[in-house]
Amino acid sequence: IAENHSPGIIYHNIGVNGAEYRHYNCNPDFFKQLKVLHPELLIISMGTNEAQDWKRSNDELALQITTFLDSLSFYHPDVPILLTTPMESWRRGRQLNRDVKRVRDVILQIADNRGLACWDLYQVAGGYGSSFRWRKYLLFSRDMVHHTPAGYRLQADLLYEALMDGYKKYLDTISK
């Protein structure tokens, strides 16, 4: 944890390459240890890995995600959660991965059922067929799953804009 005394956002990124919701569910210490950060917002950006080697039903995936969210809520009951959906990607760099949309739909349904905010990167990035445009503009790496640095910067900028738009709308509602 690196902090300073300057005002602003303190950002922490936790992740493991290839990790899925089920991997975090197998480690209850993860949820307990997260408390040391004193989070004020948890942004959960997962789902791409679940779609890469699809071997589960939508119900099984939903159970893995809800188990993860239940653990977060147990240890962090007052911390708002923002879910994100994965954007379209390819499988093994050769074909469009249609399972990404299935994962996205499960995440959207869970967010709706639980009243959680969800940033739909799949739609924001352009929906079906968007990966072709992202590749054309050099925003995807060669594997067509991970972004280039420019692609990750664009994704971060889009999320930032969405957060700021939401914050401005919130300020408008409390000022009236």
C-alpha cells in the first residue's frame, strides 16, 4: 500500500492473470484482507477469463459470481460495488468468442437482481463486432483478448467518464 498526504484518489489494483470468480471464492482470506484497504468503492472487473474456456452453465457462473458478491458484502457491508462486463474478444486469436456475451448477460442479470451498478463495457466498446474495430485501431494485442496500452488507456478513460457523469448527476439531484 503506497499512500501520500496529497488529496485525491488512492487506487488499488488486485488481480491474478487467468483468475476467475471461483478462484477468489476458494480463498476466503482475500475478502478479509481487503479490509486493510478501507475501500470506499469496489469495482469488480472480471468475466473475460470465464469466457475463454467455457465449460459451465449460466447457472453455475451465476452461482460463482453471487458467492463472490456475498463474501464481499459480508466483509464490506457498507461499501458500494460497481460491476463491469467484459468486452467482446476472440478465442485463441482465431475466432470471435461468443461466450463473452453469455458472461456479460449473466453479470447484467445479477446486477439488476441485486440493485448493483454495472458498467457495460461490452456495449460501451461497441457491442457485437466491436473487436474488429478495436483491432483495426490497434487497441487489441495480437491475442485479441488483451488490449494494447492504448486500448487499456481508452478503457480507463471511458470508465472515468462514466463515473464522472454519474457523479455529476448525483450532485444535480442533491442540489435541487
